[in-house]
Amino acid sequence: MSQIARIHNLSLVQIATERLLGRTSGLPGIGALYGPAGYGKTTAANAIANENRSYFVQMRSAWSRKTLLEKILLEMSIRPVGTISQMLDTVCAQLATSNRMLMIDEFDHCLRSDSLVELVRDIYEGSQATLLLLGEELLPQKLKKWERFHSRILSWIPAQPISLRDAEALAPIYCPGVHVGTDLLEQLVRVSGGSVRRVSVNLADIYDAASVEGWESVTRAQWSDRQIYTGEAPRRAA
């Protein structure tokens, strides 16, 4: 969907990027957004990247150092050519001259390799640009293995579990034209395990049901014993 709900984690990313980009000279320029899967980290960071024209790359488990540099250069609209060292120099030069932030999603994939972590540190050291790294909830502990990297993190940003206010912001996007009662939204938040994704899926299910039933509003009582997605496999009937 093209609309982006202004949920709390979006505001956290916005505040963090403003702090990083406006940091005093001499302070490190890396931020880390971390939290469980489904908390909306990628969506929030992507939205802010679009707002401030940051470069955004989502890491993959199979990527090598060369692949990561190639993907960053493609995001910069630069044709990736040359050796790893040459591509690194090109990435650093573009970051330094553009004054744009680089966001690396799924950064946990980098932590499987000393060389990948050191490559990202080289990007930072060679450009002195601003980096935002996105990872799972154990990212701060995992990064302690690389003290020279860990010490360059200016902002640690823990993603927050979804709140009722967040659910109210998501409802018009995933369940447009249907009023979802506060009691039903509270139920969705309660069983979501903090996941923005699960609440969004449930709101889409409510919209589908409302379209079939002709409902203009849905309360907890009206939803009754219909299934609510919790991320667990449905139990089989005995």
C-alpha cells in the first residue's frame, strides 16, 4: 500500500536520523535500529529513506562483500565496475559528496563474517557519512564482538511493540471505510506479540469480512469467534 501509517516506530526512526544527520562534528555517525521481526522496522526506515533521500539496501544471506558493494552502487545509480577496493572507494566518494545516509536492512547477515562487518566499517571510515543499520533484537549484543565497530554507534534505537494508538493509525490503511471498534483493536494488539505485521494482516482480514457481510463497523462482539491471526499454526480439530 502506498500510504504509510505514522506509527511510533516511524517517529523513532525519524528522530534518530535527524540526530545522526545533525550530529556535532567528531561524534560517530552510525545508528542501529533493532527489534523482533514484524515490528515494522523495514517499513519505517524505508519511509524515512524516501523522505530524506537516503540510500536503502536490504542485505541477503547469500551476499558477499562484492555483492553488497554492487547493490549499494546500483542504489546510487552508479554502474558497479572494478575490483572490491575500487568499488569501495566509489561508494565512499559518493556518500561523502552526496551527504546522504546509507541504510542497511537485515544487517544480521553481515555478522556471519568478519570481512563483511569490516567492509561496512570501511564504508563508514572512508566516507564519514551517516549509516543506519537494521537488525534483530540481539544486534547490540552480537556487535560487541567487533569493539571497533560497536564503539562507533551513536544511537541505539530499540523498536517498540505495537500500541493501540499504532493500531488506530493502521486501521484506515488496511481496513478503509470500515470503523474498527476500540475493543477489537485492543484484542488485535493483545494477541499480536507486539508485531505490526500481525495487526496489519488481521485488519486486512476484517476488511475482507466486512466487504462480504456489508458491515460499516466491526466490534469485538460482532467479530465473535472468527479467527484472529497470531502467527501460530491453527490447531487441528480432534
